[in-house]
Amino acid sequence: MSANEPVTVEVGLGDRAYDILIGPGLLSRAGAEISRRLPGTRAAVITDANVAAAHLEALKDGLEKNDIQPAVITLPPGEKTKSFAHLEEVVDGVLAARLERGDIVIAFGGGVIGDLAGFAAGIVRRGMNFVQIPTSLLAQVDSSVGGKTGINSARGKNLVGVFHQPKLVLADTEVLDTLPIREFRAGYAELAKYGLIDRPAFFAWLEENWTQVFAGGPERAQAIAEACRAKADVVARDEFETGDRALLNLGHTFGHALEAATQYDGTRLVHGEGVAIGMALAHRFSSRLNLASPDDAARVEAHLRAVGLPWRMADIPGDLPDAEALLSFIAQDKKVSRGALTFILTRGIGQAFIAKDVPASEVLSFLKEMHPGQQQSWPSQQKMRPGQQKMPLR
Ligand SMILES: NC(=O)c1ccc[n+]([C@@H]2O[C@H](COP(=O)([O-])OP(=O)(O)OC[C@H]3O[C@@H](n4cnc5c(N)ncnc54)[C@H](O)[C@@H]3O)[C@@H](O)[C@H]2O)c1
Ligand SMILES: O=C(O)C(=O)C[C@@H](O)[C@H](O)[C@H](O)COP(=O)(O)O
Ligand SMILES: [Zn+2]
């Protein structure tokens, strides 16, 4: 296989199985790859202004080679675009182009565009064909795979949406060359997440090789493929998050609350940064509960700090709402069941697990201790013996 041949990872969902192609030059092959799987279809490309400026012409050329002349809908960049107003704009644009149910909505951008366009594809004409062409690191390692789509509410992240799988994912690694470094780092947090969930050797490899991943050598494509394989495995066995898939939420219970608490203001916090802080908090919380060693929490914090990611609430510019307000965002999390909080906690690096019925009082004490404006000591820590579990976890 030549260095330019894409790596293929399959998401094994039976008659809805699809390929993720990862490698350079895929924009120019987009028309061929799409036509092979969905012949004779028309398309709408949903993108944002940054991605359009850097890469839309290349994608259009790649599509036109196979006679696909797409309608193009270009939206403002940023998390606030995952809104009802922009959903309506996309739905209206797709209908105005008179696309049929069998035609294709193509998401061409980062996770914001993927989630929004995927949601539109899931509801227009009760479900159109959908193709993901992810352009951020975060979208290539995570959001373009697995079919979670949706928009945000002022009450919380991703609270409105549907599961709608793509027919194909084309991750052109060359487009990452124009991604701003802050966004690359944010995507790196989701990449490291796959090591922290259940691939300790991958996390150790990232600790050794992260500079090459940032520099864009073969390690970058290797890391993207590893994350896609990890995500594809989980999605194939638990598409609708009735069990294991919740592990992919490591760092998100805290992270999503911080994103909502900062009103999705990307100048303060973007999703991957929220996940970085959330993963550090999840490890620290696990150590506070005597589930994991404090050395593991310190190791995670050190790696996030080394790559230049924020890792504690104090790294978010500006004031945060207090711990009680953060807890009320956490109470809106989709993993809440019969009012009880669910967290992804850990027994160590690569040993994440789903903890149900986590007492809100423990979370609140922890948040108060970690909150930059509210610090107080952990109330019951002194009473615990090493190895003693603080609460029964299902
Ligand atoms: N559905 C899922 O499974 C899933 C998984 C993870 C994250 N998400 C969602 O993804 C979103 C975050 O995605 P994101 O980090 O990609 O954010 P994003 O879509 O906002 O993209 C980040 C920024 O980079 C710019 N950009 C993207 N590609 C570029 C390129 N190649 N060159 C130059 N600029 C480029 C965008 O315009 C934007 O300004 C969040 O809304 C999060 O909730 C969803
Ligand atoms: O695909 C999943 O499942 C994930 O949890 C991946 C996450 O990185 C992603 O941010 C997802 O959108 C969060 O899911 P949510 O159900 O908590 O909104
Ligand atoms: Zn995420």
C-alpha cells in the first residue's frame, strides 16, 4: 500500500455499515468515493465560513469530477451555530434545493457543522442520506463517527438531536494543515480520551509521540486511525448508548457543564478544552473517591499541560458560575437516569468505568474544592483510609 492510500476503518452496523477513509487527497476523490456508494445522487454541502475559505473550491472540484454540483450552505463558525435558528436555515436550504430523501447532505467542517448538518439530514423528509467530510482534528477522531447529531440549548449541551449514521466518512488529513493550533489542541483532547478510556498503551504512546502528532508526520494519521477504530468498536456494539458507549463521555459531564456555563462562548472555552478540563476533573474526582491513585490524576494533568491544553477550571478566562450552578447543568446531562447522576470515573489510566448513582453532594463538595472562586477543603477526605471506597458505585 502506498503512503498516499487511505486507511479504511469500518463501522460494523450490519446493513448500515459504513467506511471511514483516512488519508491525504480525499477531497479530490470525494466525488468518486461518494458516487461508488450512492450513485446518481444530488447533494448539499453544509460548511462554515472558515472551512469554505480554505477548502470549498477543492471539494467542489472533487465532486464535479463525478458530476455532483452541490447546493452550498455556508454558516458562521463556532459553537453558537449549533442552534435552532441555524438548524432552520439548513433545513430550509436543503428543501429550497429540492433535494430528495435519497439525496445527500454533506457535512464539510468541524464537529459543529457535523452535528448540525447531521441533525438536519436526520429530520428532513424523515431522514436523508448523510456524508461526513470532517476538517478539524476533533471531527476526524471523534464527531464524524457514530451518528450522534444535535444542537445545544441554553439549558445544556446537545440536548436536542437524533442518532443518524452517515453513509461514509472522508477524513482528508491534509486539510488539518490550515487548522488553528488552539483547535488542533482541542481535538487532541478527544484523541487522548481514547487512551484514557481503555487503551493505556495508546495513552503512553501519545505521551511519547505527541510532538510528531502535532507536527503532522505519519504518527498523526496513525493516531487518527487508532481513535476511529476505538470509536467504531464501541459504536458497533452499542449504537444507541444503552451501555458501554457512555464511556465515550469521559470528561464530558464536567466539560459540557462548563461549556453551558460559559454560554458556548468559544473565546473562553471550546468543546475539546472543556473535555480536557473534564477529563482531568474526572481523574481527580476518582482519586478523591479513592477509586484511583492520585498519581494517575497527576499524570493526566501533566500530559494535558505539556501539550498546552487547559486542565483546571482556573484556566478558563473570566468568572464562572458557582458550584451549585455548575451542578444544575450537570443535572441536565443525558446520562441522568431517574434523577440520579452518572459519571465516567476511572480506576487508573485506561480503566474508565460507568458510575451510576453518584451522590450529588459528593459532586458538589468536589466542585467547590476545584472552583477557582470558591475553594474549600474536601470535607470527608481525612476520614478515609487508603483503598476505602467512599461510596457504593454500581
Ligand atoms: N457527534 C459527536 O459524536 C461529537 C463528538 C465530539 C464533539 N462533538 C461536537 O463537536 C463540536 C466541536 O467540534 P470542533 O472542535 O471541530 O469545532 P468546530 O466545528 O467549531 O471547528 C473548530 C474551528 O476550526 C475551524 N476549522 C475547522 N476545520 C478547519 C480547517 N481545516 N482549516 C481551518 N479552520 C478549520 C472552524 O471553522 C471552527 O472555527 C462540539 O459542538 C461538540 O459537541 C460531537
Ligand atoms: O459519540 C459519543 O457517544 C460521544 O460521547 C462522543 C463525545 O465526544 C461527543 O462530545 C458527544 O457529542 C457527547 O455526547 P452527549 O450524548 O453527551 O451529547
Ligand atoms: Zn466530545
